[in-house]
Amino acid sequence: MFKGRHLLTLLDYTPEEIRALLDLAHQVKREKKAGIFPERMKNKNIVLLFEKTSTRTRCAFEVAANDEGAKVTFLSNSQMGKKESLEDTAKVLGRFYDGIEFRGFEQNTVDMLAKYAGVPVWNGLTDLYHPTQVLADWMTIEEHVRKPLSAVKFCYVGDARNNMGNSLMIGCAKMGMDFVGIAPKSLFPDEHLVSKLRAICEKTGGSITLSDNIDDVDGADVIYTDVWVSMGEEAQFAERIKLLSPYRVTMDMIGKTRNPDVVFLHCLPSFHDLETAVGKDIYNTYGITEMEVTDEVFRSKHSVVFDEAENRMHTIKAVMIATTTDTLD
């Protein structure tokens, strides 16, 4: 069912398959906490191809692979697309490695790697999708929300047409969740994708609502946000700040949920204070000390962002085990 498969987007996985990956992720987390390392990927080699910078994705893949006995090559200076075509690169790497992770810009790049590599290819982030992050998000919700996923009201606030907006909406549709995307209308997700996901919701019992009204967080179990400007869009800072400032996640917004146990999630990194070079530049240029979420919310009891970050490792481990071994087959 899983061995040899790629993870390019959760659109390619059924609700039952996503459930199996989550169950495995919970299992491997318990194992790691107990000091149990079965090394199911012993003697396997994986390569991490990076065009974009990273903290969680690189570290999660490396630690997860090491825990399972695999060896890792980090590659950020390949000839791919420069002196060597994507097709040729994929065929070469497929001869060396048992799995390939790609983190970069175009979805077509990871799709082409999957087409020609002959080994599992995992999407560590593209401009369209970030599937490994969503698995970690769902795992975190299961740890902190006392409801099955299918009963969760999930509110995404901010830039709803970026890779996280797309991927979270896909994950909600697949798992029968109620997705509410709250954003300026100019940042609503692609209509074709929304239509496709609403058709999936008819089968899973989920729903998709798009709104520009922050009052629609009422009843939310989860509030999720992301940076206002994605990698490669830095020239749009001024426009995005003006457009998205009303959608900053504040304690007032938390209160609008009328849920004392509402959970706050963020895929990180987050601009919630001035402790980064970018944060200081934004303050010096635009005079704001916080962007998509206030420091008060980020550090509050509602925030489980560091559990979420840790769970990247466990869910990525589950994906690699499932697609390179017979564990779930």
C-alpha cells in the first residue's frame, strides 16, 4: 500500500492512508520517548535536496533517518537544472539513494523528480504544497484537542492561498474536518482547488468555508496562521502588512472563539517579536513589532507550536518508514 510511493501532496492519499501514517507517527514517537530504535531503515540512504533554507525540515529528516538507521546526504549545491536536467538528476540520484526529499520553489521540480527517480520522493515544501507539515499539524491536534479530527473546526487566518493554506485545506477535506479560511478576498485560495476539495468533502463529511470576517473564528478548536510573506515574495512586505494587519492573531481573536481550550498552531518560523534580523528590519521600516501573531498569543497556554515542531520529526519518520520498508504493507 505504501512501499515505493511518493508524497508530493496529500491529494494523492486516501483518508485511510493518512490515518495509517498518523498512527505510525504516534507509534514512533512513543518508541523514541521509550528509547526504542528498531532501525527499520538500516543500510538505506536518503538525499535531501534543498533550494530553500530550512530549520525544521532538514533537522526532522536527518534525525528521523538517523534514528531508523539510515544515512543522509544534504545537497544544496547540485547541478540540477543548471548543468544537468531534472530528468537526468533524478535518474542519477535514484541509482544512489533509497529516497529523495526536495524542498524548493516549483511543484514541477518535485513532480519531475518523482517521475524519473524510481525511488520514493518526498515533498519537503514547494510554493504550492507542504504535506509533511500538515501531518505534523494533525498529529499535534490529536494530542491536544479532545475530539476526533472529523469533529474539529479548524480556522486558518492570514494568507489563505499560500502553500500552507492549500495544504491545510486539503488535509481538512481528506479527514472530514470543518475548514474555515479567513483572509482578505484577494488572498482566497484557488477556486479550482476549492471546488475539487468540496467534492472530496461530500464523501468525507468535511466542509470548506471562506470568509473575510475574523468573527468567523467563533467555535474554533484550532486557530492556525503563517507568515504574511512567503519565501520569494519579500518585495510585497508593505502591501501584505497593510492587507493582513486586521488578521493578526491576537488574544482578542482567541477570545472570539469562545473556546477556552482553543489551540494555536504555526508552522514556524514566526515573526512574533524583534528577536530576528528580519523582525528588526520590518520594525525599522514599517514600525510594527509583531506580524502574523502577537507575542502574547505565541507564548500563551493556547500555543503548542513547539510540540508541533517536534512532531515534524515523528511524522516524517513515519512517511520514510512507510514508503521505503514493508512496515505498513
